Amino acid sequence: VQLVESGGGLVQPGGSLRLSCLASGFTFSMSNMRWYRQAPGKERELVAQIGGAGYTTQYADSVKDRFTISRDNAKNTVYLQMNSLKPEDTAIYYCMAFAFGSWGQGTQVTVSL
């Protein structure tokens, strides 16, 4: 199982970013996929998750109505569209394949002027 995140970077408050996570080594459509984040000095927290078929999603209260998780099973990729970013969204964002407990290496998101 391999997960490779991309799309992080530096963005100003109010801006947007789209994270991608390319999966390989397993039947992608069979696994619930999750995005977590970890800010400096804080525990890793679940941001969003999506069912295997893409019909069910769930979000942390802190990102509801700002972030959207989606997936393209033909491309073995899960996305996290992040809008109206705030400084408190600054963290390393990790992709996780729930069925296997596997993690990507993370991608840094920094929201700052």
C-alpha cells in the first residue's frame, strides 16, 4: 500500500488549496479514505472521510462548509478541496487508507500573510 500526497503550500488567509492523494497497491474503491492533519504541538485529528463509492462523507466541525472531500476511483485518487483557509488550518495533512491503516508521508499546508 502506498499513498502519496501533494498540493500543499503557502496560502494567504481566505485562499484555497486542493490536496491530492494518489493510492496504489490495493483495490482503491474498497477502502474508506480519510484526511487527517497535525499542527505543531497538537494531536493528529480527523478532518474528513469518504466511503468507498464516494457517496458518504463526514467532516470535522472546524472545516464543515469550507472543505470538501471527493474521490476518483478511476484515478485511485482522493482529494481535499480547502476553501476560506484560516491560519488555524496550518498543519501537515495526511491521507489514510482506513481498510489498511496505511498513511502517506504528509503535505504541509501553511496559511499566513
